[in-house]
Amino acid sequence: MLTAGATAAGLGGLAWGAGAVYAGNRQSARDTTDADAPVRIGYLPITDATPLLVGHGNGYYADAGVTVAKPTMFRSWSSLSEAFVSGQVEAIHMLMPMALYMRYGLQADVRITAWNHTNGSALTTGPEITSIQDLAGRSVAIPAWWSVHNVVIQKMLRAGGLTPVMREAPSRERNTVTLLPMAPADMLPALNNGVIGGYTVADPFNAAAEAREVGHIHRFTGDVWENHVCCVTMMRGELLRNRPTVASGFMDGLVRAQAWSRENRPEVAALLAANYLPQPPKVIQKALTRSQEQHADTIAHPDWHGERIDFRPWPYESTTELLVRSMKETVVDAPTDFLSGLDPAQAHRELVDDSLVKDSIDRLGGMEIFGMTSTQRSEEFSA
């Protein structure tokens, strides 16, 4: 098991806020063989965390016979990752590229057990940006080097004839765009002050820019990569091995929360605003209830319905494989050695444990509840 210090050192360069502190009192990892101990959830204050939080707020974990402590909010991906790998929390939502780094870069005993959500992110730009080419000579903020946001924005920039760079000033003459890891809470002020030309991040930070008339949605990431994963649900290996009944019940609660969240978006927004997220209720509701009519000019694939977050728990192997290949092509200021020789299909087999989510989906009524018809699919990407 990695020590907390080793974990912090390994994760510090991957995301914003490497020095951010754990939101609660520092706790030591406890023995996960204790059958009666509550499961501890960690999350960031974004709508990506919705299923984990709804499962707690609506009592779905308790209905499944699992005791879950009140979820603990963290302020950065790095602090959440550190707490998870070191055993302070046992179930989290996490950027899927960072999950791959945890497993293969840090050799951490962690597993992806489901997708936590699909879509839910966008490229938000200043009012003066009307085309992707307008970002030449500007900077764009990302939430972490190892994030789907970074993977997607780099594909978008290259498709527009632009070159993503890091640690250098952007140049309009050379058609370069500088990528900057930044805390989501800092993105909106940076955009408003002209420090950056845009940012790509999860909601409700895109909705907040619209509400404050600081920026506009340039493109939804779900309109670039159809029903793409962003955050996955992760559990510690010890929890899966030592408390399989608890892990199974937890997954039942999570999958039930995803199904309810798809059909009760205003209620989800109210629940999150009242108990878990610090953003204004109207902003959270806007993020969860977007309509295509509000963004008709920015949507290239209306049949994809990528304009708002969705909840589809099945972890598709095709996505893991495309993501691993894409990560090898992505510019990052972070460790990359773990990707050398990593076989995409092997990565899925080793990192993803879909046994629990399959059973939970079946018990709830099947894939159709989530608008899915198969455990396999073809990836659609259109930058």
C-alpha cells in the first residue's frame, strides 16, 4: 500500500490544487474488514458527483442494507485522489484518465466499478470567441492534465488547425493554444478578467458563466464524443475483497440513484443545493435541465443529446480502449511512463470490475432503464 506522502507526490502534478487540504479532519485508514463500519464517500462539488450524493440523500444505500457516512467534500482532484488511495475514503467519483494513472502509475489497489455519469461538461469561452480558431494565441483552462476534458479539447484544437502547448506563451502567429490546469472556482474569474480565452470543465461552472453573462457555451463535450464517460465510480480493492456484500449493496444504491436522477432532474437539483453543493440552486438546476432549444446554434449532433449530464452506469470496454489510445497522444505536464506498452484491452480487463454493476442493473430492471440496449457499443467522436 502506498503511503500518504508517496501518494501526494505522485498525484501532485496531475491536477489543480496539489496543496489543497482534506475538507475534514485528517483520518487514518481503518480496517476494511469491519463489516459494520460505514462506507465513506469522497466527492468534489460538481454535478458529476450526483449519483453518489443522491444515493445517500434518498436513503438508497440504507435501503440496500449498507451504512454510508455523510459524503465528504474535497476541493481538488489531487486531495480526493490522495484520500482515496490512502484509505481515508473508500468510494469516489474520479476522472477516468486519472483512474488509469492510479492503477498503472501508482500501482494502487483500486478498481472502476461503474461509470458515474456521462457528458456533463463543455467548452465555455469568452463572448469574443465565435470559432475554435479564435482561440489561437489564447490560453484555455482545464481541470487536470489527466482528464477527459484535456483529451477532448486537444482533439478539438487539432481538428481546428491549432496546436496545444504547455509552459509557453500562446502565439496567434504559430496557431498555438496554451493549456492551464486551474481550479474550476478560479476559471470563471479568469475568463471574466481576460486571463484565459475559455475553459473546459464539468457543470455547474459552465452554467455559472452563462448565468453571470461572463461567457457562453462554445461546444458541449457530449456533442464531440457521444455519451462519453467523464467520472467513473471507484472502490478500493480492499472493500471489494473483504466486504463483498457491502460493495454489492452500495452498487445497488448507486445504480438506483442514477435511474432516479435521469427522471427527476429538478428534484435532484434541489437535493444537491440543499445538502451537498455550494453553488446557487438556479445554477445547479440549469446544469441538470438544459434543453437543446437553449443551445441550438452550438449543437452539431442533436440526436446525441450531449447538452446535459446523463447517468448510464455500464462501463463500456470500447471507451476504455479509445481513452487509452487517446491519452498516449495527449500533451500533459505529468508522468506518462505508465502508458508505454499499456494494451488498451488489457487495461480494461485489469482496472474495470463490472460484475457488481451488471448485477445491480439486472436487479433494477435491465439496461433499457438507462437507454442502453447492449454491453457493447461503437465510439462516435466528431471534433
